[in-house]
Amino acid sequence: MANIKIELVKSLNGRLDKHIATAKSLGLTKIGDKTVQPDNPQTKGKIAQIGYLLKVTEE
């Protein structure tokens, strides 16, 4: 199965509570945090919600 590299590039300060919770569910808490997640519909949905805070690359 393919994976997706996700990096938090913008701050979570002042964001909606739902967006902060989504970032934390991906394992992202601070600017520069990186994670590798499986490429599935659940992950794509999370990325769609907070994509403006992220840098996403296919692995």
C-alpha cells in the first residue's frame, strides 16, 4: 500500500478546534512536524479538511 508524507507548515494557533483536532489525529502538533500515513480515504479526508496547513508529498 502506498504512503503519504505530511508536514505541518503553518501554525495551529487561532484555528478552529476541529482543525486542531484533525492535525493532532495525524500526529502533527508543531510547525515542522512530519508524519507518514497510509494512502486511504480516511487520511485523504483529513488532508482535505486542513490542507491549507499542510505540505503533502506522495511516497
